[in-house]
Amino acid sequence: MPVTQTVPAAARMFLSGNDAVARAVWEAGTRVAAAYPGTPSTEILEVLSRYPGLHTEWSINEKVSMEVALGASMVGARAFCAMKHVGLNVASDALMTMTVTGTEGGLVIAVADDVGMSSSQNEQDSRYWGRFAHVPVLEPADSHEAYAMTLAAFELSERLKSPVILRLTTRICHVKGVVQTGERIEIEPAGFVKDPRHWVMVPGNAKPRLPSMFEREAAARAEAEVSPLNFQVDGSDRRIGFVTSGPTFMHVREAFPDAPVFKLGLSCPPPLESLRRFAATVDTVLVVEETEPLLETEMKAAGIACHGKDVLPRIGELAPDVLEPAVRRLRGEAVPEPEHVPAQQVFPRPPTMCVACPHLGVYYTLSQMRNVIISGDIGCYTLGAGHPWNALDTCISMGASMGTALGMDKGRGKVDANKKVVAVIGDSTFMHMGMQGLLDITWNRGNVTVLLLDNRAVGMTGGQDNPGTGRDIHGNETARVDFAQLCEALGVKKERIHVVDPYELPVLFKALREETKIEEPSVIITNRPCVLIDHYQPAKSYTVIEDRCTGCGNCVEVGCPAIHVTRRDKVVKASGKEVDLSFVRIETSACTGCGLCVQPCAPEAIVHADPVQSVQSVQFVRK
Amino acid sequence: MSQITNILVCGVGGQGVMTATEILAEAAISLGFDVKKTEVAGMSQRGGVVTSHLRFGKVVLSPQIVPGEADLLIGFESAEALRWSHMLRPGGVALVNSGRIVPPIVNLGLFDYPEDPVAKMRALGLTVHAFDATTIATDLGNIRLGNTVMLGACADHLPFPAQVLRDAVLARFGTRKPHLVEANRQAFEAGRQAVGGDALAA
């Protein structure tokens, strides 16, 4: 059980959508809540882990988190799991049979779509899962609704004996609003009932259960027609009636305050008869749904004429500044020129690796290697695809670096025969879905060198613990995975496994050069922690002796954001070749003394700052 | 629409943009306003672009400020203020830290940092109050006070008294870091004075 903390009493609170879901999950008397971190859903479990009276966990992947939740539901407890949109792809194997068994204790699956793609590899629409799995989907429009619909979802789940999907988007998860909260109810689980026909999904048991999915769906549809979660806002301007799902309700109300709106909360199965009646009261219907034309297609199939993706974009958020011109065009009106200043061209500012990030050493080394194909994965180290390293060639899905590397090795022709295949994967991603891929590499004798970057954290989502840290979601000690032993157990020869310090560039380079020459699976594990986690120990910071800097720019190639170019120049060498020079300084207050930039500096211009300055994170930087 | 106040805070991941907006939101909530705040976080912790939208009024619907509707643009970094200047409504005000954070992409010589972002904004006809929050904070003895300097600078540009925001700032430190209350009080006042505001009685 988690460390008991003082829980804020029922009050008017300023909560993000994620905070609000967490609060409601706790109030609903949930006993088990599990998740794998993923933007924009991560904070739900982080917040929930601070509430008392329930088991919370980071699971190793979303599928396991969903199975943990299902197990709790089987014994009659209320259960919850959360994930980002792509996480539900991983968990879908469990979902697609869980919908056949149904559930006992209320089971709610929160899935957060990254509409606008702030931090994901695709923009898929999770509302499809409701149709695919025949389970209800609830779509809140703000924090208050996220709270209320989470509570409603547990009740609906228990009424229908079905998992319920709570579909969030970035613009719900990461928006704060005022929410009136309540108190927790305690529910004693009814207990597990042994019943193979219910829980053992062999064909003979599963087949008779299939009709239950459709009966349940019919019941949900009937409920959607009368549910207070689906309602109509009247309006005097009946030229266009809007049908909205999720956060678009707020955008439509903002942009068109006088228009009638049909607001869907329980949006799957859609209340088609109510929508038909609504359509009859307006001149034209416009369906405002982000990404896929799902409701639009269903309404058209039901014979309800409407507009949708013919006038609205299929990609990204449908905020008021997107809606207004589109609706004007639909009405046949001119779109006025904006009165504000036009958007200014400013350099891009892509995310960077942190000062002293151990991945810097890895990517600096990879960027120095020739004839190498680098299969990448999902995490901070995906940034290795950017400048100055340009040392990551693929990024697909969690753990994909393994399988794609093997496929490249097996499929390559003459043109790639002399290339080395390297796979780069982080500790948490490796345990999430990479281990199986490595096993496939060893089993099928792949010629792949795996770089396993163990920074002891789920870095990109904020440094959460994982089985490699030896700490659970509460920071308490637990079993810890030994990656070298794990890789050996997966079939990598002991002499092909190296644990190296990524701050020691010559050691890392030697290990990589040697292992890529040997035509069998090998694993190089780097062992420096993420600089953002509490356990990171900064060292003495560095500075540049201006007189010694020759402007060679080698340190700039490391890619550390604490290194700044102060002056550029050009020189013509004896050979006649023109060379660019970059003279540098180090932001000493940001430097944590990893020493990576010192190593490629030939003139020894980088030395420890003296006197030692206090070490601070990058905050305000002087001109 | 007109009763809603729209504040856009922008900067670079790690600067404290979201915390500053949170404090502004707390001040608005303390007066009973309906408040919504949103940002695109995601990968922004890694030195990327960060914007935080704050809207408050009687009832707030959409959490997003659309281009040309921000009453106030608070730029924690010069080039970021320029990047988001199209969000200001005609007649809106920009409060800009003249300090710069130069990203690796500029250090590598792939892009140029604008010569003078504040001058560019003024040339566009925008009302800009620029000040060096970094130096003000450093002169007060702690570079981390820059955040409070920025909040002080916007205190006299809000539809409520400066004292409400100052109370919200100090309330934060009062419980978490009481030894920093006085330093933050000074930083807040220094920020106000940097844009021509009068001192509040302590």
C-alpha cells in the first residue's frame, strides 16, 4: 500500500484533466490502478499514486497494465488503467477479448490521444476502439467533465458489465480548470467466482458469449439516447447546428455562441435518433470532431445529412481560429483579413538533449562512425536523429529498434553488405517491448549490435521509475533488473555484453567499433543515470580558456546545450581548403561537469571552473 | 468575449513558464474568476518552445487563446516573444525579458538568432516593455528570482490590483520556502519598477 498522505478534502480545486481523472478514480473507490507513462496521460497515475487506499503501479507496458486492471475487476474490485493512444495498440490484445468476457468490478480505461502531436509518433483516433471492441466511449470536454465522466464511467461499466473507455486528448489532459470534488467511497469486492464459461476464453466458451457484446452495445445505444451526458444547447442562429465530441464543444461554443450545439459525452455508440431530431431543427449540420470523420460517417450511414471533413481539417486540433474561417466558407461568406501582426519567422527551437545527458556521449560516438545504419526507438534518445549528431535512422514504435534492425540485417542486399546494423534503445523501452525483439535477434542469429542506454529512468515522460531502477511508483525499494544478466539469459554470449560509461568516449568508441565488426548479436549497455532524476550527482563545472580555444568546433559536435559559440571565423589552410571556425564558451552555471566536451578538445582549452560555482539548471541566461 | 482576459506566457523549457502561469491563475481564482490554463508540454522540458495560455473571466469556454486575441504577452525569452507576437490583439501589451537563450541549432550555425527581437516587435507597432530580468535577479542575489521579476512586471497590467498577484506569489513561498519570501517580495517589486510601476506598501 502506498504511503498515506493527507488527501485534500472535497473542495473547489484547480485541476488539469489528468488531475481530475485521478481524483475521480480515487473517489470511485478504485482498488487497483495501473499505467505505463506516456504523454499526455502520464500525470494521471503520478497523481493517483499519492492518494491512499489503493494499489497504484507503473506497469512494464500498457498491455500488462490493462491485464492488471482486468484481474482486479475479476475479483470484483473497481479497477483503472491509463495510457496514451499508441499504448492502447499494445493493450488491444487484452481489450479485444476482455470485451468478450465482460467485467465484474467497474473497469475504466483512460486513453489520451495526442491531437496536435506534441509528443508522439502518430495522431491516431482512439474512438475507433469503442466501435472495434463494442465498448462505450465517454468524451469529456474539460476538467470538470473529466472528473464527472470518470465517476459516470465506473457506474456505466458496472451496469453494462463492460469496460468503458474514457477518451481524453492533450487539450483535456493538460488544461486546468475549476472542479468541485467529493470524497472517496469504499467498496468491498464481491470476490472471484470460478466460472470457466465466463473467464476461460477457449472457442467453446467464447463463442456463446459473442452475442453478449452486441446486446450490451444495444443497451449502451439506448442509454446514449437518454443520457444526460448527451445534451443539446439551444441557439438562435439556426443556419448551422454543430455536433461536437470532446474538447471541440468548448471551441464551438466559444466561436459560435448563438448556434445550436449537440454535445456528445457518451459518444459511442452514438445516439443517432437524438442526432436525427437535432438535425431536423437546423438548416445545416456540421460535425466538429478532431482527426477522423467517425461520427460524420455514422450519421451519414444513418441517413442524416451533414458536413464534416469536407470543410474541416482531418489533422490537428479544431480550435476557434481553425473553425471560424471554415464555417464562414461553409456559409459562403468572405474570410476577413486578420487585424493582428502576421506570424514572424524565427529559428526553430526543437527539443534538445539536456546538459550532461549521457546520451550525448552515445550520439557523439555514433556520429563519428561510418557505414552504419542506426535503428532507433521511442524515448529521449530519439533526439539523436537531430543536429548535430544526425545519428538515428528510424523510429517507429516501442521496441521496434530490435525487429527492424534484424529485418535490415536479413533483408540487406549488396549495396548494404558492408554496413553495420546498430539498434539503439532505452532501458524502459527495452523492458516495455524490446526484450522480445532482442530474443528474436539472438534466436535467429542476427548480426546486430544493440546499444542499451540504461539511464535508470523513463526519461522523456519525466523520469519515472521502472524495473531497472529497483524502485516502485512510490520510490520504495523493490526487485531490480540486471540488464547484463537479462541479455545473457536472452541468448547474447557473455563476452558480447559490455557495460560501459558513456562519459568515457574512447571506451565507448572501442566497444562499438569492435562489436560491430563481430558478426553476431552483441549488447553495449551504458550505465549513467538521467540528469533530471533526483539521484543524479552533478560534478565540478567547466569553463573555456578563451586564449586557448582554436575554434575547431569539436566540442560543439557533442551537442551539449551549455556550449555556446561566441564568434565565428574562416581560415584558409595550406591545402587551400577553407575551414569554418567556432570559438566557444561554456555556460558554467548550467554545466554539471560530465567532461564529454573536454575529450575532443585538442588544445586543452576546457578546464574546471575555478572557483567552483554553484551548479544550477538552465534558467535565465545572460546576453 | 470582452470580459475574458487572455494572457499568453512564452519561453523555453526549463524557464518556469508553467509555474509562473500557475501563480497568475491562482491570483485570478482567488478573486472568484472562472479560469482555464493550457499548455503544450510534451517534449518542452528538453529546451523546446513552451507556451502557456491563461484565460479568466465570468465563464471561460475554450482554453486556447487564438492569434490576435492575447491582451498580454509575457515573454521569458526575447526570440520567443517575437515568435508569439502575432498572438497579441491590436492594443495589447508585451512584457519581455531581454535575456536570450541561444539553442544548439543556432550555435551550430544552422540558423541565426534575430538581431534585436524587441526592436523588431516595436517596428511591428506593438507596445513592448523590455527589461533584463536575468540581471535584475542576479543583482538581487539569486538568478532563480527571474520568474518572480517577470510576474512583478505584469502586476500592473492585469484587470485586478497588483497586490493580489503579489499575495499569490508570496503565498507559494510562504508555505514551501519561507526563507525566500523576502527575496521574492523584492524581486516582485523590482519587476514592477522595471516597467514603471509604483512600489506597493510592504
